[in-house]
Amino acid sequence: MVTRSYFHLHLISDATGETLIAVSRAVAAQYQGAASIEHVYPLIRTRSQLDKAIAEIETAPGIVLYTLVDKEFSEALERTCREIGSPCLSVLQPIFDVFESYLGTASLSRPGAQHILNADYFKRIDALNFTMMHDDGQLPENLEQADVILLGVSRTSKTPTSIYLANRGIKTANIPLVPNVPLPSIILNLQNPLIVGLLASPERIVQIRQNRLLALNVDQETPYVDRSSVAEEIAHSKRLFAEKGWPVIDVTRRSIEETAAAIIDYYKAHKAKLSTQI
């Protein structure tokens, strides 16, 4: 049995804090015996907001990571951390240093500049709206407008993967493979979308489905969680994917991010192929 130790982790950002959260969790995951107690302070744009965050750090000292482009704010935070003995790091500064040394110019102090409402931002919003409207086989008549379509049996992470891709600006629909329910006929005649099949081991699918039924307080005496029935579902999906020549990803031991990264690689190749056919 692993004994866990806990530490305070303060994440201070003048934007949403998403960068800090992602970076800190990626690092924290490498320390099996330690768990962080996260304190997140987003949208720090005034000195009073910063002072409130500093007061909490003084109350519960720990590791401090920040993304503040205002030099005065950064210096005040660093000074406090030195005084109380808390390690403090600007997560973006090493990257700024590399950019500045290569480009030969200093950065602009623009808090939240990555969230400017530009064309890419609206592309992501459009993709997210499309993805939510085409979740779980909805609106099959509009599938030609999709960039990517995910197919798989229940509990192969189709929806969360679709939402992740949408946040990258990729319009994604997903369709469940249900025993004795045919696929929408339109899917066999699509020209634009990349179609990807998702698989997982029967054991993994059964485990997730059982947890789902427990959460819903539903009787588990059903083919939905029967090992042999699930194995047949997966075998059928494998045969379908092979017959149609669709790329396949096994999500058994993959995170959503890893699955999405593989799909994005397939999508880039798919777009390149389409462009040569025009």
C-alpha cells in the first residue's frame, strides 16, 4: 500500500489558469507518493486580487507556479515566496527566454492574449456546437459536414474524445455501435469526413459499464455487462472496421489526449489525401 503525502500547490494566472493546471498535473502524476491540494487563482488582473492570493499562500505555504506577464505582480509574488520559503516558478518565463533569444525581440505584456477572439477561437466554438449537436448518433443527415466521425461500442470514450477534438477546432460526430441496430445508411456514402473506429478490451468495457450501472442503481443482470456478449460486440466492430478499411484505435490504455492525438494524425493525412483529389 502506497502512503501518500499531501502538499499545497498554488496556481496563479492572469488568464484562465488552464496552462498551469495542465502542466502541474502532468508533473504531479509522476510522483506516486505525493498528492497536491490545488489552489487555483485565475484572472489575476489587479493588485488587490494578487494580494488575496498571496494571503492564502502565506496561510498554506507550498509550491507556487504562476503565469503573470505583469512584471510588478511577478516581483511581488516572488518576494513573498522568498520570505516564507515557498518555491516559486514562472512557468512561461523559460519559454519566453527561448523565443526572445531566437526572435531577437521582447514579448508584449498582454494578459490572456492567447484567448483573443480571433478566427481560431470562433472555429473552436463552431466545432464544439457541431459536436454537441451530433453526439451519440444525433442528426445523421448532417454527417457530411463533419471533419471526423468516431464509431465504437458503448463506453469507448467517444463523447469525451469528440469534445476534446472540438476544442482543437475539429468538427466531430460520434455514432454508437449497438447490437442489432444498423448504422445510418448515409455513413457508407460520405466523402469528406474521416471515420475512425474505437476499440477497447472486453474487460475494460465491462468494468466501465458495471460502474455506470452502479451509479444509476440499475440491475446488472443484463447482456450489457456480460463478458461474452461484450466480446461479441467488440468482435463485430472489428470486423466492420476491417471491412470498410477505417483506421482503428485501441483506447484500452490510452488517455483521451493520447487518443485525440492519434486521431489528429490520421486527420492530417486524410486532409492531405483529399486535397490531392480536388
